[in-house]
Amino acid sequence: MLQTVTERESIGTTQLAAYRFMLRARLLDEKFAALYRAGKIHGGVFLGRGQEALSAAIGVHLNKSDVFAPLIRDAAGRLAFGETILDAVRTYMGSALGPMRGRDGNVHRGKPQEGYLAMISHLGAMISVVNGVLFARRMKGISSIVGVACLGEGATSTGSFHEALNQAAVEKLPLVLVVANNQYAYSTPNDRQFACDDLVHKAAGYGVGAHSVVGNDLVACLKVVGTAVARARAGQGPQLVVANLLRLCGHGEHDDAGYIVPELKNSPLGRDCLKLAEDFLLKEKITDAAQLAVWRSEAIREIEDAVAQVQREPAPDPFAENWTALSTENLAEGRE
């Protein structure tokens, strides 16, 4: 089908927006890695290198009223959903002024009242959390919303994955379950994790929509994730998206990823999604090299400014802190 000029411009605008979130996420991750190596970050640092295209594609298709449960590697999606670089830096560096007030691990951050859920490390468990929020919205009569839960392929082997996806299917919840199949559950390869040929085949067993995509292709990710989100929003029930990609780094900065076989690194999955996106944008003349350089410089400046600011901010005082939940009155979100 031929596209109108307006449609082409709209697609190009979305691609540019997604790319800029990818770029900012990559540069932010690189800064976190440097701070970690310098001993400035306590706790782990888990980079999203290689997964930014999928992550950004999720974030740009969500509305502010939607629900988002991201992975630790979803910096691009988090930024697209509204997290600021300053909030991300504050959380990683333990600032008392951050969204978690320095009281939680640096990857367990969110703003639940805004639909941005703090990650549970046992990722299969996040599906039922999103289900619960979607049920609550349904009971309040709120419609036209979507909840996205992001998982790695290892989480599909858990009982919580089965129970929650089965529940979502029976209740026809507007759930989009995005599986980033980065070929390793930490260091466990796929052939020791599941026996099916492709994780997308699991969708048929639950009666949910099935979508598969090459996860380092931004254009493909935007199309497939956009379709899944639109179908869930239109009342067609849960949608399972499986993105095949490769984590271009270790599980965390503490991991040298020596177990990743050269065949995968040298395969099409091993291509850097950020570089692929840049090449596409330049080839299609959606932007030019000068503009890419400007965006990179702007992002670096914003990140450096945020780090400089946070280094001057206080850490939480364990003797003065009231260690209670976010939902209590004195620590309700948005209150000082």
C-alpha cells in the first residue's frame, strides 16, 4: 500500500524519537558503567547494550495512562515513558532526592501512581503485578489502556509466567508481554532453558496473540510492538511479543560474558542496534550526520550535568529515615 507524505513524515518522526531515546539510554548506561568502575555506584549496573531498539519501541507506543513494567535493561523505554535522566542518576547514586529516596536497589525504581512499576528481580512475578493494575483500572471503569510487562527468556520458564499469562488470557486483559530473548538467562544458553523451537509458539497454548521480531532492527520493532499494543488496546486480549536479539555485554558490569559463543557475536543478532538505526536514518535521509552529532553532544551534556548535580546531593540518613512503604501517608509519592 502506498503511503501518503503525511504518513511517511509521521513514521519518520516516530523513528527519530525512538532513536534519540536509544542514544540517550546508551550514553547513560556508559556513564553508569564508568561510575561503577570508579567505585561511585554501590550495587549492580546492568547495561541494555543491544536491547535499546526493542526498549525504545515499547516506550514510544505507550500513553501516560498506560502501565509499564520494564526490565533492568530498559533504559530507553523508561526514558520514553517519562523517566528523566536526573531521576535515573539519583537512583543509581543513592540520592535522597530520587524517586526511591535512596532506600532501594538502584534498578528497582518506579512511580507506581503514574503506572511506572518498580521491577521485581524475579521477572515472571511482574506479569501478575501488571495484571493486578489492569484489573483495578477495569473495576474503576477506565478503558483504552494497555499494560506492558517486559521479561527475559529465562522468566518464561517460571511458574509465575504460566499462572499470570493464563490469568490474563482468561480475563482478556489488555496485556502486552514483551520477551527480550537475548540468548542467555544470565549465563544459561537457550538450549538449556527451553525445548521449543521458538518462544513465540507458547502463545498458542494460552490463546493469546503471537508476534515475533528481530530485536536489533528498530524499524521492525516499532512495527511489531506497535501492532501488539494497538491490538491489546482495541480489546483483542493479551499479546505475546518475542524479540530475538543478543545482549552485547555481560549480565552486569561484574560479568565479562565469556560464555557468549563467537558464532552468536558474529551473527546478524550480534549487530549493534544503535549503529543499525543510525545507518537506516542516514540512508533514508530522515536526518543527517550533523544532527546526529548534535543530539549526542546534547545528551552527554545533560548526563554530565545530572551526575554533577547528584554528587552534591545528600544520601538518606538511616537514623532519620522512616523505613515504611511508599503507600503510607508520610511517604506518599509526590510529597516531600
